Amino acid sequence: MASIAGQHMEFHPVHGTNVRLDPSGTQATRVESFANGVCFSKNPLAPGEIFLVEIEDKELGWCGHLRIGLTGHDPRSLQVVPEYSLPDLVDLGNSWVFAITRNHNKVVDEADNGVEAGVNVRPEEGGEPDSKPKTFFTHSHLRIQDVYLPRDQLVGRSLPGRFSHILDELYKTNMLPPTARRSRIGVVYVPRREGVADMHIVINGEDMGACAKGISTRQPLYAVVDVFAATKSVRIVQVEYGFSSLQTLCRKTIQKHIVHRMALDWLELPSLLKHYCKYE
């Protein structure tokens, strides 16, 4: 598969009536009620390009959680943004949406041609599964067919604190509910043959499988994020593809040689660098 350049992701200015975007266009908050929280990516996604969001805030008292998927509708072509992604947007056709739940998000695919979705690999070593022990900071890539995603950016992280190193492990192993604050959830479409792709949902670095199959890629495909019910606010996580920047390489090198993030406080490093290593 061709390399992914990776665009700067933002939400589309067309969205549900209860959604408010921050000035950067990367945070979407539902300001009232539980519905009318449908958002779209500003631009269509490229094959293998993930639209990744992190749950920023929740609102108790509602039943239901974040919904995410793809649509072939240009948001500007919609006369009215549907109140719900499920079923309203899907009923318009050419849209595929997956409802995130506290449990049972995995899609079992027995006809996957012997290729295990979501296997961790080191592409530089020939694409063989990585059997070496992994730590929080040294994951390589998540492989979905011929798509490789940098897994360390896909996994949610707790806010730095006394027990952050314990919570980080729970995010990494998906022991916390995917609907929890700081969980990261993304959607990506993976080509299977000319003009056809499957939609995959990724939760905290784990591929949930092909949630929709046989999607035509001869049309622009926009990401759909429904800030629904108990999910109050989400923000976009920018994913870095290809060769890492010098800033990212420095961060990974530092993180690789410490026990957990809070150990950064013991190092003689500039405060801005400590902050960057803790939060990213």
C-alpha cells in the first residue's frame, strides 16, 4: 500500500445543532440534550488513514455512548444534519456507523484469509508478528491487512498522577471500558480489492475487526463521530505516519528508559519537555 501522508484532522463546520467546536476545530462538545451531536471530518479520509478521537468528557444520566463510522455524503450536501447517526444517517444510505458499548465491541471474522487483524508487527523486520515482550512506550505498529498504524498514538493515557502508571497499563490492555474518559477510538477503511474496502474500528490500539464490508471507495468517504448520550466531548488526536519527527523520537527515547511517566519528575530535564513526555 502507498504511504500515508497524513493530513491535519479537523471537524467539519457542518454538524449537529447541539455541537460546539473549539476555535481549532479539533474538539467537539455536545452542549445540551443527548442527541443532535453528529460531526464529520472536515475532509475525506485517504485509504488507511485513521480518524482518531479521544473521549474528553462524559455526562451521567444518559443511556448510550459514542458512535463512529463513515459516510459517502458530503456534509455540505445535507439539507439537515440527522439527529442521530443511528438510525437516521444510516437510513439515508451510503453510511456505516458503529455504536461503541462498554463491552463486546469485537467483530469476529472467520473468513479473514488467514490474516489476523490487529497483530503487532515490526515492519522493518519483514512484517513478522512481534513476539518480544512489550512495554507501554515501546509498541510498534498495529497491522490491519496492509495498513500499518503507529500503535503508541492509538492508546489512551490517563492524566499524569500518582496512579497513572497503573491506569496506563489498563488502557493498553483494554481492561478499562472503551467508553471511559481518555479512551481513544478511531475509524479507518482498508482496501480489500480495487474500488472496495472494509471499515475497521480501533479502540485503544486494538482492531475490533471489519465492522462493515464491501464499501465502495470510488466516492469520497468522510468520518462520522456522533457525540451521543453519555459521551459529552471528544477531541481529535493527530496521528503521525511514516518517519517520526525528531521531537517524537526524543520523546520515545526518554520514555523507553523510564519506569513510568511520573518518573520523569526525577530527571533533570526542562519542564516543557517533561510536560510533553507525560501527556503525549
